[in-house]
Amino acid sequence: MEWLGGVLDADGYEVGRQILQRGVAAIYLIAFISAINQFPALLGENGLLPAPRFIERAGKRAGPTLFRWRYSDRLLLAVCWIGVGVAALLVIGIPQSGPPWLPMLAFLILWALYLSVVNIGQVFYGFGWESLLLEAGFLVAFLGSNEVAPPFLVLLVIRWLVFRLEFGAGMIKMRGDRSWRDLTALYYHHETQPMPNPASRFFHLLPKPLHKAEVAGNHFTQLVVPFFLFAPQPVAGWAAVIIIVTQAWLVISGNFAWLNWITIVLTFGAVPDSFYEALGLTVAPAYSTTPVWFAAVVVLMTVFIAWLSRQPLLNLFAKRQLMNASFNRFHLVNAYGAFGSVTKVRYEVIIEGTADDGAPGSRWEEYEFKGKPGDPSRMPRQYAPYHLRLDWLMWFLALGSDGGWFTPLLVKLLQADPKILKLLRYDPFNGERPRYVRARMFRYRFSTREEKRANGLWWMREEAGTLVEPVSLRAGQRR
């Protein structure tokens, strides 16, 4: 059997290692660029939820972070730009051309830097794919360099990560919303997901029998196929291919930041070189003898991960299964899962401002976000694997979840804060301050084919109420 071949002689996975190292590094590159573009406005010194206040309040409970003793926006940007540089070198493959310790050091630097950001990111960094990226970066650090064969123990641990991702998501669905069990979840999901993409409407309008077939296929992929990742080849490789195809389907149909993208990258670690050779690709790497120190480090890391796996393993079979939970402050060996419940109706919060006095008859104009639905005539855009954090939180706000950031957002809009305005697609006041802002609720649904032909609208919407009455900066004045 495969695992009897030795701990560190996994010949036949060189392509998989290259995809793992360069792919995970590429996601880190995107994550750090996202932080550069968004963190100061959302969580900086003058952000919606200022990180300095959080650090002062949370203390050691914030977890390991370079910012515990001092935070500034300049320091945050310096950390992120270092992360961008290291990630770019790994994408190119420069550290991988050196000794095994060099890519290990590079990935551990990425992990430590991004851990520092996540642990002070509060609700804006409370997504499962943040922990997933951290765990992936830590594990990929031990894949070695081009000088040595990929360590099979590390590849096995990465398969364990993919197993928890897929099986955990499958179990959350079976324990959650009834629509997953009666196969009707996709009657709603493409329309009500947090951030639809250009193809989401097409998928939503597919025949309902096909939607049921999609859900059944999803259950098979998440509840059955992951076990075969631990089978001998070529069975493990074919199991990986099924998961990759399913994840690619999700990439095409929605914007879920880098969740599906990094899952695809990680799953390639179970695809052997023989699959590529069957396609005509020649893979014939020449390896040196694996250093004893590197073998010892890999074994110790594997034992460490096995020890941390106790709670996540029990969680998979617990009646009250936790979703997207970390059991330690280092975000290693986490619990994953998504969409245990499916929203049946889509509501959107639309923020409007006016330069008038806010009285009846005032002219109200909408602020447009980059990713979330707003203008019914605007086609949804593709942003993943880039993560639009404010747009995602606006989706949760429409579901009734406010982490304390929305009132500060309205204040920033009244102040015409330039950092916040840069996060938006359209400011109707061109950088000038409005006199009043308000927030209204609308019910959205995709237009039918007939409606689209008649009026060109992607969305149909109807007003569903007022979330925030007109409010002004003037002595807290309201209308």
C-alpha cells in the first residue's frame, strides 16, 4: 500500500506539490492585497471597528498578533506588503529552488503575518476561509523544496484537511436546513447566496429537477467521496478529481472569496503525477537524499497535527456540530462547513443619501456597492477569489446581524470619509457630504427570462420597510 512506501519518499506527486505551494501562495497574495485595500477603512485607526480599541479591550484574548504592543495603519500596511513580497516569491518558485528550510521559512512567515491580521480583524475577518488559509499555509510549509521528494506524511495531512472541509460541510447540511435533505436547497441558493456572480441567474433559472440532481451530487461528493482520498492510487486521485470538478462548479456559479479556489488547490495534492503523464506531460524530477533534520521536522509536525485533530474529529460526528470554528489561537486543524441553512428570500439593505433637508419630496440617491446587488439593471460581477468584506457584511446585515459596524458606516458616509468611499462602486455625491442618509430594506429576486427580455433588468425588487430613518450629523438630528 501507498503509505508503506516510506515517510518521505512520495515520488509521483511533484506536480501536486508545485500546485499546492504556488496556489496557496497566490491566495495569500490576494489576501494581503485585500487587507491593504480594505483594512485601514474597516479596522484601522479611524475605521468602523478600530483595531487599537479592540486590542486594548481584548488583550491576550485576541490571540497571537504582532500588533499586541503597538498598532498603526502604517505598521499594518508594512506587514501586508511584506506578505505580498514573500507570497510573490513563492508564486514564482524562487524559495522552492533552494534547500527545504527556505520555502518552510517563507510559508511560516506568511502564516505568522496573516495570523496577526486575522486575530485583530474582528467580524470583518470572521469567515471560515481565513482559518482555512492559515491552516493551509502552515501545512504547505512542510512540503520541502525541489531538492527533495514531497513528504507523503504532509500530503496525507493535507488530505485530512480536505476531508474535514468536504465532510464537515456535508454533515452541516444534513443536520441543518430541511431543504438539503429534500433536495430543494438550490431552488433558492443561487438567488439568495451572499454575492451572486454573472452566471448565478442562469443557474437559478435551471429546471427544478436539475437542481435536485445538483444537490444529490453535492451530497455524494461531500459525504462519500472524501473517504476515498485515503485509498490507494488511482482511487484517491479520482476522488480528488470529483471534488475539484464540484468545486469548479461552485466557482462558476457564485462569489465565495477564495473558499472554493483554495479547496481546489489543496485537493490537487491527492492527484498523482501518473494522471498528468496519461495526458502526455513528462514528469521526471531528480531528488537528493532527504536530510534527517527535515524528516524529523515532518514527523513532529504530523504528530502535532494529529494531537490537535481530536476535537475537530469529534465535532464532525457531534449532534451540535460547530461550523467554521477554531479550537486554538493559531487557527490550526479547524472545523469547517457552510450554508447549513438556506435563505429562502433575498433582502438587501439599500443606503441612500440626500443633499436636501430630508423632508417629504427630498431627492434621495443610492450608494452603490461593488459586489452586492443594488441597481436592478446591473449585472452581478465576478470578484472571487478577491474578498469584498463590507459587501459580505451587508448581506449578513439584511439577515439581522449587525456586529456594531453599521452605525459607524452611516457616520462615515455623512462625513464623506474618502477611505470608506473607495470601498464603494458609486458615490452619488462625488466626495461631498450629504445632509441626511437612510437605509431601506428591499426584497430582491432574479428576473425571469420574460422580464429580462421586456425591461433588461437582472433583478426585480420591492420595498420591504425602513431599517434606519433619515439621520444627519447635525447634533444627531433625525427626520
